Amino acid sequence: MVEISSGADANGYRVLARKYRPQTFADLIGQEAMVRTLTHAFASGRIAQGFMLTGVRGVGKTTTARLIARALNYGDKPAIDMPTFGPHCEAILESRHMDVIEMDAASNTGVDNMREIIDSVRYAPVQARYKVYIIDEVHMLSKSAFNALLKTLEEPPPHVKFIFATTEINKVPVTILSRCQRFDLKRLDAALLATHYGGIAVKEGVEAEPDALAMIARAAEGSARDGLSLLDQAIAYGEGKVRAADVGRMLGLMDRTRIIGLFRAVMSGDAAAALHEIQHQYADGGDPATILGDLADYVHWVTRLKVVKASALADTSRTEAEKTGGMADAGRISMAHLTRAWSMLLKGIRETELHADPLMAAEMVLIRLAHAADLPGGEELARLVKQAPQPERIVPMPARELLRGGDGSAASQSALAVQPQPAPAPEPSQPQAFSSFREIIALAHDKRDLKLKSDLESLVRPIRVSTGQFELALEPGAHPGLPGEISRKLEAWTGIRWMVMVAKDGGDKPLLRQRQENRDSLFIMAREHPDVQAVLKRFPGAEIIDVKEPAANMISNMSESDEESRRDDEAGSGHAEPHGRDADET
């Protein structure tokens, strides 16, 4: 990597983030796709008038903008390969070239600032080939400032180029984006950063432990600049040596072996050992929320080892202790327990960050984890119940009971499926065009007449249905024109005339009420079911929160015998009033 000797502080020292800032595109790490695109574009002369660089903080947006400005003004023609320094290179990289204008949109947000640019673009560059405008955090420009820039950005003079950088690309108007060539700078991988920091440590003559560099790389969260700042701090903290123990204390992190020990304590249900360990880590300078975050990271690591073992072990940012311990834990802990621990930790980390006493909140999270570690999963619970002595089955219960633990936490939820007794096969019968009330409701549903469907389900008490005839009674509150509406729509949908007769009383309950009563009865039957009682007895404080009946056992259509019995009971009542064409003819 090329270094520039000028620009150092008065004491001759420059921080690592500035000292090892990339000077060429070859120095950029992790941005191969962007470099390849720019290389081909410059080689063919297809250079855009504007570039939009986006990515997380510290990933190299401003540095890349300066490299593009240097490439535009390099040598006899624009070039990406810049092996030596030209007359403009040093000044551009140090942000002091008069033809490369850098501005911060955070402090120059208004339309007046854009007017200054618009007025100055007409003048040719003084020294360089191109006049380049680099606008950092461009998303902070006002709407009027963006509008003022549109025309100039779309058709700038041939000697002008624009380079924008932003961390929040979603706030940049699409009219601006459509006029730029966009590059999304990748968040840097922790393994790549650890290797990069190791090379810098060698150049600085600093002894650095690989585990310490891995901790710094993970803490950097994809930002090369953040990691270099941490490496600078670690060198000062360790008096010229970068040790894992020192970095852990500096960042409030703990040795990974201690995190593994904490994980095993909670997953074995030993709450006392878990509390003892976190108290010791807190006394050694560990932050409770960070400790839980490291614990969640290890849970994720063990889960990855169960799913993608080969690629997980190839991660060079993981310590040998993590690889060995993770393999052992992945073999003995089920996926259900790992995913449950992950969910509880995500919630617990937020609670810890918000609580006035973070250690207290973190301890409660560990206690919940240790308690949940003893709870069986859904499949194991069903197996335990089946193995237990069962009382004589009184009523077959075709339902699925979802049980929630007494503490209300998602981690203690389990599911039990109780299989119904096989129902006798129905007698084959000759299907008719219309023989049940449900067929009329299904027709309204198919025709997407949701209002009529709702009225049929909630306001109509069906008595008798056959093709072309429908006898019913109405619920209080039903509008008088409903029977006529039913007759007209059925005639329009089926092509045959329908006579809808209204009785003053009788008929089945509306379907909506039947469903509610059926649901209530299912809850009662569920509570009396032997399997459910066994589960409730095994887990005091649990309760039934829902009962679902399999689709095959849902309320069936009215049987022919039910229809005939109603006809016998209500025949000769003389209270039916016909509606429809037949009624008029009569």
C-alpha cells in the first residue's frame, strides 16, 4: 500500500485510519465488483457523468470518490491502473486540489449552495482534465436543492463530473439516482478485515494475537475505518501489543471460552452457575447487554454448525475454542432448544439495554433461559404424554390444543395434536343440484357477493332447500326485502326460477351462531379430554388458548334425515309466505 508522508499531525503521528487509507483501486478490499465495472468503463471510454456511492459508515465511500477523481485526472487519459503518482494525485487524495471540490451536504443543504455549483460548472478546470464535485451525505440536501441540481446533473459540461456518497440511499430522490451510475459498496467480511488488520500490524511492527484481531474485526461490523480505530486503541492499551484479553477488557467483551461456559450453564438449566458467571464477567468489566449479545452470537454459531457445518468451520474469524466447543454443543442440543434460546435472547437484549440496572435485567434473562432449557419441545411433550398411563377414553376429541405456559413466554409454548376416532363412512347418495343451505352460501361466495353471503350466515334460519325452492325464517333485525333479493339473485345465477318462502318461526339457528356455539363446546370438550388433562396436570398454570378442528371434521352439511325430520315437524304450519315469480302467479 502506498503511503503519503505529508499531512501528518504536528507530532509526526497519523492515526491508522488515515495512514493506511487506500491510494489505488488495488488497495480497496472487498469491492471487486465495483473495481471491475470501473476498469472496463474507463478502458472503453464509457465514463458516466455522475456516480452514486452508497454503503455503511467506514466502508470507503469518500476514499473511493477521491480515487475516481484521481483516475479521471490521471496521466494522458483517465485510467484505473495508477502505478505512480501524477501531478494531481497527491493533492486530490489529500482533498486540497482546486479542481476537485468536496462539500458536505449536511452543512450545505440549501438551494443557494447548489446555485453556486451550477454557476461554477460553466468554467473550465484550472489545472486538471476534469472538474470533479464530490458531495458527501448527499441525502441531506433539501428537496429544492435536489431539484436545482437535476438539469445540470443530467447534461453537465464535458469537463464536469459529479460523485455523490450517502449512507441512506433510500432518501435520495429517484430522479437523482436515475442520472447516476450507482455502486453499492459491500459491508466487509470479518475474516477479510482480520486478515487486513493483521497485515497492518506487521507493517507497524506490532505483535497481535489472531484472536484479538478477530475480536476487533467482529466489533467493526463491516467498517474498515472503525476497525482501524479500534486497532489503534488496542495498540495503545496494550503498550504496543494487541492481546485478546486486553481487547476484551477494552471493548467490554469476554473471553470466548467464558461465553461458552455461560452458554452451557443456561442450556443445562443451571441458573445458579449462570448467575455466578455473569456476575464475575460484570466484575471484570463486561457490559451485560454485550455479554448477552455474545451469547446470542454463540447460539447462532452453534445453529449454523448444525445446518451448514463445512462452511461454518471455514470461517477464519472464529477461534479454535469456538470451533471445538461449537461442534460439541451442536451435537447435543436440539434445533428447537437453540431457536427458542435465540428468540429469548433477542427480547432479553432489548430489555437489558432499556433497563436502569442492566445486570439485573440480564440475570432475569439467564434465569428464563435456564428454566426454559428443562421444558420439552412439542414432539417430546406429545411423546411423554403418550407414554404416561392414560385413563379410559370417554369422548373422542378431534382437536389440536395449543398450550401456553403460565409465565406467558413464547419459549414455553408447546403443541399437542389429539387424533380423532375415525368417523363412519357416509352412505353414498345421489347428488342434487341444490339440496342444502350451504350450497346456496357457497354460490354467493363464488359470485363474490359478500354482503348477501354475510346476511345468509347471520340473518337467515334455513328450513328446507331444494332446487328452485327455499324455505326460511328471518332473525330479528333482518330487512324485509332480503327474501326478494335472495330470489332475484338465485334466479340470475342459476337460470331457473326460485320461490323463496318465509315462515314466521322455526328453522335452524343461523350458521354464524352455530359456529360460535360449536367453538364453545369444543373448548369444554377439550378441557375434559384425558390427554389434555394430563398435560395440564404436568404443567401447572398452563391454559388452553385455542382449539382447532381438522377440516375433515368441520360441521358437515345438513343430512337428508335432518331435513326430513324438520319437514315433518313444521309441515302444515300454514305460515309460509312465498316470494318470487311463482308467488305473483299464485
